[in-house]
Amino acid sequence: MYFPVSHGEHAVRLGNEASISQTIKVKPGMWYALILGASRTCAQDEVLRISVPPQSGDVPLQTLYSPHGDVIAWGFRATSNVAKVILHNPGIQEDPACGPLLDAVAIAQFYPPKPTRGWSFAANLVKNPGFEEGPFPIFNSTNGVLLPPKQEDRVSPLPGWMIESLKAVKFIDSKHFNVPFGQGAIELIAGRESVISQILRTVPNKVYNMKFTIGDARNGCHGSMMIEAFAAKDTLKVPFKAVGKGHFKTVSFKFKAFENRTRITFYSSFYHTKIHDYGSLCGPVIDQVIVHPVA
């Protein structure tokens, strides 16, 4: 059986209930992201179980987002000075030749994100607002890095943010894509099934302003796009006509907080594919999210 290898010349296929592991040195309390070149080998519901005890999670590989193999990131927080990384195939497939295919593994270290302190307009309540802390591709990956669904804030590979959706979102870098600000941004590639959110510390009955930038990644993604933004009980729908050339715009709206914790949420209203590759999902880019109290 032939297996395409996207990164390098060699790979490991995990057969039924197979595992590989390695012990690495880490710093207690620091955030990390495992960055993996992973794909399925058969048209079956394959899953990769990633464990760094006591944390564990299942990454679905059924949906392929790139014809050249996907790169995924999975986050964890170190609890001691060593961590055992375990990659496991928990499934039992009818065809023993099936199973997750791994062709690259790397690790990135993050500092715990914090809001930007300041007075009034100088403050930003959003942690990691410009996505400058993220799983930048360490090995050769021109398709971005997928952030698996249901990644909570405490273990997210995107520090400060939660991926609450049923499908992945994509972390993109300025080396390979159009990024409005800085080095990183998020592409919402699966419509309403791609959702990012964050919980902010707010003051009840106080009014806040939220500003963010949307655009396209200059990757051939086209069409009438729309990002929906939610904060407390307020909603903003932002239309954007993408022609795949890297254009972007900045919008803002005000919302009133009702509790000392307020969730902000973003998702894409529609599904999109690339103009020259209708098998590759894509979507609007979001960057530079700023929330500050209104004076």
C-alpha cells in the first residue's frame, strides 16, 4: 500500500491500538503545543489520541482540510519538569492497514497570556489579541496549522482562546499567508462549525467597545463572507466580499456587560472553498481583537 508523506521522506503509521511515546524536558507551569503532521490512511473514522498525563484528548482525522496532508496542534500545560508524550490509535479498524499516519512531530513553548494593562483606551481585556502566541509551523508547512475542535482555554494550543466548535480552525502565519497585523491570525475554515471564543473579566453594567479586523488570507478563498461576533447580549454581523487578494477591514461595536465574566465569540456564517481547489475548505481571517471600556 502506498502512503503519501507530506513532510520529509518517512512516516509512522499507527495500526490498531498502537502507540508511540517519548519523554521530553519541560518547564512546570508553562504552556506547550504539540505540532503534528497527521492524516488518515483510509476513508474511515480515524482518531488520534494524544496524551501528556494527566491530560488527554482525541483528535478526529476524518475530515481532511488539505490535499497535501494536515498539520495539527494540541495544547497542554506542564505539571513537572518532564512530560511523557503518547500518540495512540484507540480504534480497531476492519482493515489492519488503516490508521493515523504521522510524518512530523515538534513542540512549541508559550508564556501564559495576560490582558494588556492600561488606563481606559490603552487597556485591552483580550488575552493574546493579535494571535502572536500560537503554534507557528516549525517544520515545512505552507497550509497553516489546524487547531482541533473542543479545545478549552486551559489546554488550548492557541493561548487565551477556546475552540468551541465541531470542526477545526486554522492558525496562519505571515510567512505563507496574508496576515493583517503581526505574525499570526486565525482563519475560520468551516462556517458555523468553526468557532473561537474567550471569557473576559468585565464590570457589570459597564459599556465596552470591541474592535477587530477581518479579511482573506490571499490563498484563493473567495466569495461573499460574513463573520458574526457576539459579546454579552449584543451581536454584529460583518459582511466582506473576498476576491482572494488579501484585502481586509476593521470594524467595531459597543456592548454592555451584565456580569463580571463576559464571553466574546466569533464564527463564519458561510462555508467557502478555494477558487482553484474546490476540495480545500477556507474562510475569513480574523485578527487584532481589542476590547476596552468606554470612558
